[in-house]
Amino acid sequence: MQHLKRHFTRRNVIPYCLFLLTLGWASFSEAGVTCSSRYDTSITIDLGNITVPADLPVGGDITGDHSYDQYVIAQCEGDGKSYVTLYSDLVSDGVYNSRTTFKTNIPGVGIQMGGISNNYSAWITNGNTQQQIWEFTLHFLTVPIENYTFGPMFKLVKISDDIESGTLSGQANHVVVSGSQSSTTYSVYLSGTINATPPHVPGCTVDTASVPVTLGKHSPTEFSGVGSTTPFTTFSIPLTCESDAQITARVDATQDTSGAQSVIQIPAGEENASGVGVQLYWASLNNSANVPVNFGKDVFVGATTGGTENLQFEARYYQTQNALFPGNANTSATVTLSYQ
């Protein structure tokens, strides 16, 4: 009787254990991968006090590649694939040396970004705005739980000659650690100081603040109708310029109400003339003579050789209405110079 009893017990225990093992397998295979944050969910990286050389060309490295300490940012568990992906939170400016370069909050300063996760590293490249850094497969029998680390990588690049000094700030990027069931996000912020000296742009100084132009006294009988004029009077604005100054000029004046081309209005007044305006031309502009001035429009004057330069103009009276009344015929125009 004892022998029969032991045999009966063994036959019932073995199927019971197999049944438990089968249930356990099904539970893990249906779970997928869940990822959750560990410790902090963000970090601020101080890039330090950085000086940008004045002669650094656009596309030049302000800093070299810098990588920062890795910290555990997430934990995933389950059975299946998990991913660590870096996403930029800044606007792309272009590609320099194969890496996507993004605009910081400081004009002229761009940033390239990457990251290290569990000792796998990658940069965001070729105009992309995101980059997968690492992929890892969890398995409940071998590695059911894994911690994920992350350390940022940055390089600053000059992206414009219109560069300014200032304090770096704002969110640069974020990292997503994801599984099939859930994910978690870790954000990276910037700080630091940029000391930038804009490159020197050759320019000119105006030798006199104003240039009086005398058009002389004229009788109404010298005009024959609307559109008739007196002879031109030529005058110049003297400049002292550095070599290779790229001069752009803009002339501002009150356009005559007749709409006649390049004609400046003479202000109304009891002692002022009416029916006439002052027509203003470039005497010489880009190897062309007698070029009408377009008020309020920038025009490229040319490059200087250095030393004394002259902006040459010519002016004359222009009949704007059928009826002419004599009087003072004074008006003004303002010339603004800029350099590239």
C-alpha cells in the first residue's frame, strides 16, 4: 500500500508544476516593455564663459566637442525592445561638417548636439532633428530590467557674422527612453555666457554733417509747362573711407504730391514758391550718369579703394503744376549710408 500511494502523488505534482511554468511564460510575453524615470527628469548644462574670436569665419568652431557626465535617467523592464532617442527642441540653421546645427537664443551662435547612453554615442546629423542613440532588447529570462544612462554632448558653431554677446538659456533637447508599453522623457537645458566681438566692417566717415546746395534765382518765364526744368547743379557729399568699404545709400525726402519722379516737395507757406519742386539725381552711380533717385530705397553705391570718396548728386527745379508762383524754394533730403 505504501508503494502505490507514493506513485499516485508523483504523477499529480509534475503536471501542476508544468502548469505554473506555462502561466509564468504567458504573463511575461504579454507584458511588453515599460519604462519609467529615475531620479531627476531634467538637467541644466553650463557651457561656461566663452569668448568668440573676432576673425572666426561663419561655420567655425566656437568650442570643440564637449561631453558631459552620464546619469541614470530611466529604468525599463519586461520583454522586448527599448530605445533611447534624442530630439532637438531648437530650430535648425543648417548643416556644418555633416552635423545639424541649431540656433541658440543668441544671434550668430549655433549648437550641435548629441548624447551618450550606456556608453553608446551619436550626434544629430545631416539635417535631421532627432537621433536614436541606443536600442536594447530585454528578456525576462536573462535581462528583465535595465537602467539607462544619458550624458549630453555639445559643440558651439558660429552661424552668422551678425553675432552678439549674451547668456545662453532655454531647453536644448530632450531624451525619450521608450518601450512598447510606456516611455519617459529627460530634458536638457543650457546656460553659459557668450562674449562675442563682431568682425570689423570697413566703412566711411562723412566729412561734413550737411551740404548746402544753391540752385540760384530763376524767373517763372524760364519754365514752359509741367515737366520743364532748370539746368542741373552738381554737388558732392565728401567721405573718408577705409579700403573695400561696401557702401549702400538711401535718400529720404518728401515726394512732391504731383508724383513726378525724384521730385522733392517744397513746403507750403506764404513766402514759399508753389508749382515747382526740386528734382534730385545721382550724377554718377555704378558707372551710369544721371540716375533718378528713388526716395526711401537702398541702392548699392560700390566698393571704395580707401581715402577720399565722393557721392555725386545733381539737382534742379522742376515745374510740377501749370500755375507758378514765385517765392522761396528751399527743401531738404537726408542721405543714410550703411556698409556690408
